[in-house]
Amino acid sequence: MPVSATNWADEVDGEDQPQTFTDANGITTIIEYRTNEDGKKVKVTRRTQKKLIHDVVNKAVAARKKWPKFGKEKGNRPGPDPATTNVGDNIKLKLSSTGDVVQDVDEKHEAMKAQLQNKKILCRICKGDHFTTKCPYKDSLGMEDAAAPAAAAEEAAPEEQQSGSKYIAPHMRAGAPAKGSDRDSMREKRDEQPTLRVTNLSEDVTEADVSELFKRFGHISRVFLARDRETNACKGFAFVSFTMREDAQRALEAIDGRGYDNLILRVEWARSSA
Amino acid sequence: MRPILLQGHERSLTQIKYNREGDLLFSVSKDHVVNAWFSHNGERLGTYEGHIGAVWTVDVNSSSTLLVSGSADNTAKLWDVSNGKCLKSWEFNTAVRCVQFSEDDKLVLLVTEPRMGFPATLQIFNVENGVTETVSSEPVYNFNPEGPKITAAAWGALNRYIIAGRENGSVALIDPKTGECVSTNKVHELTLTDLQMSSDRTYFITASKDKSAKILETESLEVLKSYTTDTPLNSAAIMPKHQEFVVVGGGQEAMDVTTTSSRQGKFECRFWHKILEEEVGRVRGHFGPINTIAIHPDGRSFASGGEDGYVRVHHFDDDFFTFKFQI
């Protein structure tokens, strides 16, 4: 059903005609009502003052001003036609005696280039060799400073152990059993690969999501996502095995403490491989 | 300053020219049309239609009654400025590269290209009868100038000489009565692209693809001033009043534009101090090379036409006129 462009309540007869007043100072006020692009009615008030300016010009110039238009412009009204004549953006012509101002753009560009030549560019998000703003994973990993949460996590860790008021995962507790149990030896082959333990995942995370999150750091050999046996929902943790230890290290540094699905991820080395 | 953008052409501009009073601006481009504009507000007065090829060059006489245009369709046409009517069409064997009225409006100089076995010609026609269709089809003088192709030509003071700029960067003085080359001077390394006379025609400025513009004395062809930039130049003009400046413009070749960024294109009008040979300012705005520059005869505005198809008319701000160069 077509929607009416204006609300019927706004339509008052007699307002469509422009109203014109001229005050004692010779200022003419014209009030018009128009419908804008959004279909809303707007009131346009224009205040104009006419001033006659006398300009002395060459007789020939004055005569040429009255010439009728011809060619493609034939029959057009006097005055510039917006189809062919427009006013551009304001441009400053900066005159300088020293000759250095004019080249500032180029020089700045060159200076920046030289400055960056010796610098190693490191992305704060994925630790790649590009600018943080140019990171391809900017959207998925977020723009906030990676260093800040990481530092915060480091500071928090010793506190946790001292106070004991916060929850500490069993394997992190002081009295946690050391590695070397039977189960570990069973998985020995698997554990040769550097594996990260990712915790605090949300319920609806899938293996694909996890591998999507980690594959940017290097080749992933295995992703194990713990699922609830009945509901098949994620239990909140996953193991990610990389083929290269360096890749795993970079992933740990980058993702640990990073927000994902409104939760702060915790990444650490899987216990058995540490 | 806020430039006025004139969008009357669909292809790149080849030349723009003010009339003597500067109230009209004529522009020609590769799209076959000649446009006439009012320079103070950018209103289009009309178009001159009839060419069927790129129009390379245009000139208007000093009383703004006659307009001559030279085109790649092997014709030069004479127009009535006031109504766009074509008064005369001269036919040649090759494209017309340069046209110019003499100082007394009685003669018009036409230079055709050498091509397809036809030699270059330098022809002078009589137009002293003014706005009439009875214009002779036969030239008063017709020469075949020797040497490299002529890319720009102009009348010297009192019609004593014709100054011709050539493809190899040299400038020649040609006697308009005998066609003899009186003297020549190779001032540029590469093609000379533009040649504009000072208001009294005692000196002129040349622009060249070798990235420099030079001011030469007309009688001796001696280089008086030289302005070296960092980009190939397509046009150069001398400011007649208010400031001792010259304006030069160009940019990298149109064919290379897409392969580099626009900042490196250097599509700016550059203002140089005429006497001290120092660059004083730049006006950006075009997004293609600048092909042609013209300065209003009263020195209060200038216009530039680019490969991008726009003519930009700039009226200077007040601080332009109060600027003093500090040494």
C-alpha cells in the first residue's frame, strides 16, 4: 500500500503558497513550505535584501551582456545553468616568498616514508607486519588495544593465587597434580604438537568458529571443542593444536584476554604439552 | 577563492582564450564544440557547432566580433561571435594546429600539420572586412616552413614576425611576407607545448615537455627567464597586471595517469615570480593534467582547462593583490 508522503494532520490549506513580507529596512522575507527528500514538510524562510550596485563597464562589454544565447544554449534563461556551471570547493592560493610552503605535501609524505623505513611495523591485533588499522582481522578481533588487557591479566594472576577469593581452575591451583598420569601417556602422540587450551567460550561456538579465530596465526592441525553430550552445545572450552610452536605462541599472546561473543577468552598452553 | 567549474565539454580541453576585455572566455576541446562563456559568473553564452573533429585551437579578434577555430577535421572556421553562425570554412589537407588573429585584426594566421605526405603549411588569410561571409578562400601568403613540426605560433609586435615553436623545442622567427626563417634558437630539450605573448608582444613565454617554461625576447629570441618545475608543462601564461607572476601548468602524461596516484600527478597551476624565478604558490583542483591556462586581461582572475574536461575559472581573493614578495 503506498504511504502518503505527508501526514494529513500537517496539511493546512493556504500554507503551500509562499508568503512574502517586506519590512521598513527593505528586507524581504519569503516563507515557503516544501516537501523534502524524506517526504517531510519543511518551512523555508529566506531573508533577502536587494542592493543596486552600479558598475562601470566597457560599452562593448555591456552590449555583449545583452546578447541572446545561441547554439546549445538557445532559448535558455539568462543566468548560469547549473548543468554546465558550478561552483567548486574553496581553494586557498597560499602565496609564499620562501618557496617551501608549496612543497609541504610532498615533503611530509617523504618524511613519513623515511621515518617508517627503519621501523618494524607490528600489528597490535594479530602481531602481523602491518599497521593495526590495516589488520584484516580488525573486525573479528576488535580494535581495542591488545596490550592493555594482556597486562591486566598478568597483574591479576598473582593476586588470584594470594587471595584465593576468585575461582581458580583446578589444574592451576597450588596443589594440582603434576603431569605424567596414565591418561597423558595415552595421548602422547597428540601432545607432541603445541596445543592451546581456550576457555570461557560461549555456548554457541562451533569448531569452525574456533578454527576461524586461530587459523590466521598459522596452520592448525586439530581443533577439539568440548560439547555437551546431550544438548551438543559447547561446554566452554576447546583445544587448538598448531603445527608450529611459534604460531601457537603468537596466538596465545594475541587472543588471551580478548573479547569474543561478549566473553573474555582465556588462552593458555594445554597442560600436558607444557 | 571558489573556482567556477565549467562543464561544457565531454572530452579534454585543448585551448581556452579570453577576449580583449576579458568578459568572454572561449574554450575548445576534443569533442568538436567551441563554447563561449561569460567569465565573471561562468554562464554559457552559446556554442559554435559545425566541426566534425577535435578542435585544437581558437582565437578571437580584438573587437570580439570574429572567432577562428582550427580543427583536426582539416578545416578552420570563422565564426560570428555574437550568434554562433559559421561565416567561412577553410579546407586544408591536414589538421589545423594554431590559429591567431594579427594585432590589427586584418589577418589571420593558420598553421597546418605535416601528415600523410603533405608538408606543414603556414597560411595567412585576409579577414579585414569584418563580419561578412565574403571571405576569400585563397590565402594572402602560403609558405611551407622547413624543419620540425610547428606546435605553437603567434604574431609578434606590429606583425613584423611570426613566432613559431617547434616539436624539437626550438623557437623560430618567421617573416610573414617571405616565409623565411629569420632566426632560430633551440631553448627546450623536448616538445614546445605552448607559446603566449606578453600584452605588448615584446616578449613571450614558452612551455615545454622538458618541465621548464622560459621567457624569451621577441626580436632576439634571447632567453630572459627560466622556470624549472618537476613535471612536464603543457601551458604557461604571463600575468599582465597587479603581480609580476607567470602561471604554468601541466602534469604527467595523460596516458600514465591511471598508473600513479593523483598526488604524484602534480596537476596544479603553479605561480612563479616572473622576475625572481621563484615558485610562490600552487592552485590544485584538476584531476588530470592541465592542458591550457589563460589569464584574464585585467589580472583579477585566471582559467585553466584540463584533460579531465573541466574549465576552472578562479577569481583571486583580495590578499592576492596585497601580497609582496620578501627577498
